[in-house]
Amino acid sequence: MRKGLIIFIIAICGIEAMAQRPVNVEGDGARKDRRGSSVIDDSTKQVYGPTTTQFTYVRNIKYNNPKSWNVDTLVYDFHKFQFIAQRNNTYQNLGNVGTAFAPIYPTAPDIIGGRIGFNNYDEYYIPYEDIKIYDTKSPYSKFGIIWGGQGRSVTNVEFTRNIDERSNFSFQYRGLYIDKQIERERRGDRMALGNYYNFGGNYATKNGRYKVLGNFSRQNHVVDEYGGIDTGQETFVLEDYFEDNRQGFISDAQTRDLRTDYHLYQQYKINDQVQVYHEMDRYKQLNDFTNTSTSDIETDSSFFGFIALDTIPIKDRTKIIHRQHEVGFKGDIGKTFYSFYYKGREVNIDYKYLLEDTLDYGTYYMENYAGFNLRFGNDSTSFIETYGEYLFDENYKLGAKIQNKWFYAEGRSSRYLPTYVQRAYLGRHDQWLNDFESTLNTEIKAGINFKLEGLYLQPEASYNIITDYIYFADRTGEVDSTIRPIQPKQVYGDISIIKGQLKAGITFLKHFTLKAMLVYSEVTGDEADAISLPQLLMNGQLAYNNILYEGNLQLQFGVDFHQRTAYYANAYDASTMQFYRQNEFKTPAYPVIDVFLNIKINRGRAFLKYNNIYERIKQTGYFLTPYYPAQTTILDFGIDWALYD
């Protein structure tokens, strides 16, 4: 704790020194001071900064929604670098940054056609839809590093600059260097090692009629798997999972997620009413499960429980490549936007050990789509929009949304294909071949935005019905004892999910804020047992916020709180990289309490966060996923710095 505070103070002093460092400039026989990393005019006023560096997204350009944002300089909630906290604790992982990651509440996929089905590292990958498209008046750079306790480090680098007023180049890098928290032997003994980067650019002609943008992104994410804690006990004893000498079930096993994506978008404006566009995307994803152990191979095999393929060394692999072209026309007629398109998607799935003639579907084929988008109202806070897409084999998605200052409502329905890993798989420990039907998912939700000075309330209700649901489950007793019981399963009845959510916040005594989020959920229907959800999920934050020293110091100090009621959370299977339904391990309710301090001085931000202080009192921690202890009591420290020249 003391070491972290010393580092924190030194870093902040360094940031302040950089910001205040004088630079001699000779002129008119007088000495003038120029602030480091700032462009100034003759009156010493900063010219370039967050307001001169803006970004948008490809979807805003594609759907003629000219909205842009300034770069993020807020100090508030800067400490939420962990992916679970960034998603309002509505996800689960394996207790460490960079591990497998999945939503608690079921969601319908955006792609209704062929999908690989390995989604647990999606959150560490930034797809082209979420890559920022910049417009800068000066070069913009941001450098960030997080020194998490026990060797959990995250590095972020961004750079962008306009080549001229109509073209831009940008680059982004993120590195996850995460040490093991269980059985850690030394510094640098990695549990997760992830490297992601993208680079791209955009260009527009002088008259603005033609625009083109493109980017390339790549992720290589490797995780050491330990299978959860082996307590050696058949009955659940909470304290056994938090012993100093706790051991994992397996050793020398790894999962890997490798992705690359080339994306190009271009459009030509004939007039306001008619524009044409073309979008190309080439995406590859490769997923490996490896086990290099030789001495402990039988031990690991007893954990997995079944040997389907006699291969040593163990290296199971599945790969998908899809090439997609979308062409369409669009335009604005008054305050109404429209677009109609055709999309051709070439899909190539490669199972390492399965031959195509053993399957009842093709592994290399073309998908054909037709779709539309309509929006009434150009105001980003008040509009009506609807969209639809049809895949020429009876799969589809339809949706509509209405929103204004006080109210919003949305309905969507989709019918989508099973993933390839759900249909068929053959690896060292797993084997199946299924003839599943498409899943039908329909959801409606509505909410109210109520805001007064210092107070906001946002109640929301949703109803989701899922038919022919496919999921992974522990099927012990349902399948042949010679087959590993963790397998995909389809249920043919209906599942209904009712959710009520309330977000609220209040500012009091001028500088204090209290925020809360409460989610209630209930699962009903003929096949309700297929989905397990916490009945209540709660988040809260009490914080002191202030701006001091004539605006030179911003700070936020406070406490975060999170708790879920006890429920049978999905467990994790390393060999297939899937979360699965189980009824043996009930994750207990546990109050997660974090204390944090965020500050901003000039262009630099920093935070200190003390995670899970309740464990110091309770002497035992908590679980997001069965058998995997979640974040222990630990101190994290991070900084970032932005330059605008």
C-alpha cells in the first residue's frame, strides 16, 4: 500500500512538472513562458486541445447521422479500467483481467448467419464498428499505463493526425500483461497476454462528394487455463478456495484467440437525396486449445473426463474466414433518412479434425442478404428508426426504436443460425454432431428519462422471449457415459425473461453524488431451467467531486459497491472455451466494495483503486464464475497523458 502511494505521488508530481515546465522563447527583448505540450497563440491562450480533436464512427457516416464527440478528458470513473466494471458488472469472467468473459443476461447476436461461436474474448477486441474516425486540428497522442497489483498491467497508446483538412491517419495499441493470481511463481508469470492494434485513415474530396475510410485490426490473445480451484473436497467449503497454497485442476493448458480484419467503406454523393455506398470486410478468427503437458497428461484427462481424439501434443483448432461486400443506396429526404442494400457474405469454416463429408452442411458457401434502414428525425435525442435484414434461408432481424427527451422504447426480433461450435466439434476431449434449428429471439423494452437539477431517474422494463434456445450444459445423466457431458443442447419450448431496471442519481451538498443501479430479473416458461440469472443485481457509488486551484485540479474520491444475489452462475469449460449451465455450485451473494481516487492535473489523469476491501474483514472472497475466485483485495494505480501537438 505504501509503495503504491509513493509511486502515485511521484507520478502526479511528474505530470505537474511537465505541465508547468517553462520554455525560453526570445522575442521583443522579453522572456515569455510556453507551457509544455501546448500550442499557444500570441495571447498565451491554448489553441489546440480536446475541443479541436473530434471523432465519429463508420455507422454515423454510413447512416448520415453527423454526430461527433470530443476526446474523453473526464476524470469521473477513470478508475474503472477493468472490463467487468466498465460493463456495469453485468458480465462474468474467471476472476482476472484478460480471462474468458461473457454476459450474464442472454443477448441476440448481430450476425444472423454463420458464426464461429467462440465469443469469450470479444470484449478485448475492438471491431471496426467501434474504431474511432478522427478529425484533428493538430496531432493528438494519448499514452496510458495501469500498474495493477500482483503484475496486472495494461498499456494503451493512441495517435492520430490530419494529413490535411480532408484526410487523417490514426493508430491504436492496447497490451494486456496479466500475471497469474493463482500459483504465481515469479513476476512475469503470465496468465493472460493480449496484444491488440489497429491503424487506418480516411479521405474526402474537396467538394465532399466522395469519402473513403479503411482500417486494419489484429488481436492475439493467449490465456493460461487452470480449470478453477481443486480443493480436494466433494462438498463446498468456502474457505478452501482462498487458502494460500490453493492449486488449480489443470496445468500447461492454454487457449488462444487470433483475429484479423480488413475493412473498407466508401460512398459517393450524387445529391442530398441519393448517395451510393460500398462496404467491404475480410475477417479471420482462429481459436486454439493446447495442452503441452506430458507428465501430467493423465491428470488433466481425468479432469476433462473423456478422450475423443488420441493426439499428443494436444492442439485443437477451429478457424473461420468471411469476406463480405455490401452495396446500397441511401439519402435524406427532408428529415427522413433511408437506405436499402444487398450484402454477399462468403463463409469458410475450417474444423481441424472434421471433414466436410461428415457434416450435413457446407463449410464453404455464400450467404445472401437484403436489408433496409429508415430514420425519421435528424435530432439525435428525438427520432424514430426502423431496420430489417433478411438472409435467404428464412433467417432475419427486424427492429424499431422511438426516442425523445423523456421516453424511449425499442422492439426487435431475430431468427439466427446456430454457431459452428454448437453444430459440430472434434477435439482431444470433445466430440458432437448436432442438427439444430435456428433460434428465435424477440425483445421489447421501454424506459423513462426523468431529470431535474441534481436528480435523475431512469426506470426501464423489458420482456424477452426465446424459442429453440441453444446453450452449453452439463448433461450428466442425459448422454452416454462414454461421452463428455459438457455439450451443446437445444430446448424447443419458450423461455421468457422479465427484467426491471432502475438507474438513479442525486447530487447533494454541491460536491457529493450518489448513484445506483438495480436490476431485477425472472426467468419463466417451459424451458426456464436452461437459463439461470441472479434475481437482483445492484451497483452503487458514493463520491465527492470537486474542481480546485482555479480549475487546475479535478478530483473524484469515493466508494463503489456491487452485489448479486446467490444463483447458479454459468461455469467455464477450458477445452471448448464455453460457459455452460450447471446446478452444482451456487455462487454466494457477496458485497464487493472498492475505494478509489481519481485526479486530473492539466492534460494528465491518474487513479488509485483499492479493490474488494470487504475481503480484509471477511477473510474470504467471492465468485463470478464457479470454482474461480474473483478479484482479491489489491491496489491498482494508473495514469494517462494527452498531447495535442
